[in-house]
Amino acid sequence: MDHPQRIAVLGGGQLGRMFIENALRYDVEVHILDPDPACPCARLANRFVQGAFTDRDTVLRFAEDADVVGIEIEHVNVDALQELAERGKTVIPAPGILRTIQDKGLQKEFYQGQGIPTPPFALIENAAQVDAFPHLLPAFLKTRTGGYDGKGVIPVTAAADVPPDFHGPYVLEKRMSIDKELAVIAVRGSDGGVMAYDPVEMVFDPGLNLVDVLRAPARCPADVCQRAKELAMAVAHAFGGPGIYAVEMFLDTEGKLWVNETAPRAHNSGHFTIEACASSQYDQLLRVYMGWPVGDVHMQGHAAMVNLVGEGGSGKPMLLGCAEMLALKGASIHLYGKAQTRTGRKMGHVTVVEQGEEEVDRAIARIKRHGKVVPSAIPGPEKTSVE
């Protein structure tokens, strides 16, 4: 081969940006396809192509010279990935796996067929059918395709709760009595071996339905943490292909674990691994693409990740509180390079690694008190441009 390994990634958001930051340490090229010319990856990629990753012909042209094809977001053209795989390219995740995961209904049926515990559900076509399943109510109603970052999910107690602009088909899922929401990043290597990071505990912003704070390892008994890792590895084994599997799960009030959904890619719940582990989720993904051995997943202390979410409206982003956050010994700031901020948009995150949970608690409080991303027109102390 007369060139470095070429990795073609569909999607140019912050996950791709952090993947590139890690890949720059190696002799590989990362090519990015995204419809937004100002996406976070545009200035970092070896080659950036503006185009729709949902369009079959665009994807085929983009990846024709690539050795490996990956994704940064699930909502891509799977038919194109299937054709690329048939041409002999390494495609991760495998197109069949992605096709299942793209449809929450197929995903739920997959868990059911594999004996993987998942909350009771029904697949329905329209809102009127909600009332036909009283044993599942109260429930969450989820669109089968297209949902992302809290979108496409609403709580329901009856058909009357479904707004007219919330279109099906749907998954109607029984609302569980939840103690904690957990996530585990599992890595399945090209040799079929599977490893898993420690489970993380996700604390959500109730207004935005986004992860606000992530704690690693999760504050759970040791046996719960071990069962969560084993469940995530079982999911990775069940899907059967190499890649990264971010398995979100519920711990109910009786101590039972249920798989909510899986993302076959790097994930928000694994950002902490950049600082807290010898091999981050992004390093693992590169290793899987290249067929290299899976890296070390053990944590070096206790960690937390606090999302920096836009507030105060739209505009060019400015970061407030940079010095106050960096005064924390174990803090690392990650800004995503997005050209515009808006209320509720993920603009970056701060990771802190400490020796104990009390130190992590104090660090979280300081980050939340000082760290803000606002439009540049809003006055405030110590502004730092996000760009």
C-alpha cells in the first residue's frame, strides 16, 4: 500500500473531532463527510467533503478510495455501506448491525430474541393504539427512527397525551421504576474478544433531557457494576461484529438491569475515558478499525464529566469560567469547535479525574458554578472564544 490507511467517517460532529484528535498520533488518514461545512471536524480532517451521509451515491463516491468506513452518527445510508462492504472494504459497524440499531423497534425485538433483558414494550403504528396496551402504561412513546439526544421520546399515560405532530410508527415502552441510569462502553475486537469499561452513572437535565453530569465509576455496589459490564459484553457478543457498543441501561429499584438502547459508535457516556483510562474509547475505535489489539480499559481514579450546554440564546460561542475550572488539578476542558451556540446545544464538556468521590463532588460543583457557554454578545467575566 502506497498510502497510510484511509478511514472514511460518515459524520463530522464532536465525536468525530475527538476521534481525529486521537488518530493524529498514528500514521492514518481520516476523511470526513458531513453536510455542514463548519462542522467540528471540517478543519481537522485530512480530507473533508461537504455532502449528505444519507445519500447513497454521495456516500459511495466519498468512500471509494477508503480502506475502512465508519460512522459518527447512526442516521446514515446503510444501503451504501452494504455495497461498500461487498466491494471488500472494512465497514464498522457492519451494515446489518446498523440497520437493526437504526430502528428502535427492530432493536427491541433483537434484545427480546437474544434473551437480553429490556423493558416490556409493544410496536404500534399510531397514537390511538396506546390505549390498547394498559399493562404498559404509564409508558414512554418513542419514534422508531430518527430520535437523537432526547428527541423522539415523550412520556404518555393515554393516547390523548400524544401531540398531533409526534408521528409514528412507535415503540411503546413500559416506564420502569428506575434507581439509576447507567451506561457501559463495550469494545469488540476484530478477533471476537470483548472488553468493557466500568459502568458510568448518567444524571440528566430534566428540562433538556440531556446528560448533565456523568460519574465514573457508577455509585453502585460492586456486584451491580460487574453485572452491568457482563450485560454490555453480552450485547456486544449478540450483535457479533467488531466495534464500539455504548449500552445504555436502567437499574430498577429492585436491583435488576434492563437494556434501554445501544449506540454502535463512540458515545457521550465514554468521553471520560480520554483522561481516566490508558486507552480511550476513541483509541479503541481506531484499534478496531486497524485490527489492532484492544487497549486497557481500567480506570485511573474516579472521574466525572460535566456537559457544557449552550444557554442564553444563539450566536458565536464564548466560554465563561475557564480559569476557575482549570484551577482544578484534574480538570480538562474539551470544546467542540461549533461555530454557533444555541440554548440546549452541546458545546463541550469538562472532565475531572480525582482520587475519591468527595473530591469529584467538589469539582462538579465548581464546574457547574463557573462553566458557561453563551453567545458572545452577553457580557461576563473572563470570556474565552470557543473557536
